[in-house]
Amino acid sequence: MYDVTSQIKRGSNLGVLGRAGHSIQIHNGPFTCRWAYLIAASAGQAGVDALLDAQHKD
């Protein structure tokens, strides 16, 4: 069983996500290996989407 964290490094507006550059624990774990990978990928993509969307709103 695996716990999942997500972290985004290097960006001009990381403050949009809260604690810039820190690992964020994904809730509702632990997960099996396959689910952990899927959830980590989804969480990372959501973070990137939030950063890109925030850049376009400025």
C-alpha cells in the first residue's frame, strides 16, 4: 500500500496552489500501487492546470 504526495517545482506563480514548492499529501490513502500512480498523475495534472489557468486570468 502506498501514500501519495504531489509536488510542483519551478514556476512563476506557485503561490496559487498554497504552499509553494512543498509536497501536498493526497487524502483517502493508502492506495494500491496502480491506484497510487493514477491518483498522483491526476493530482499533478490538476495542479499544473490550476497554474496555467491562473496565468491566463492575469
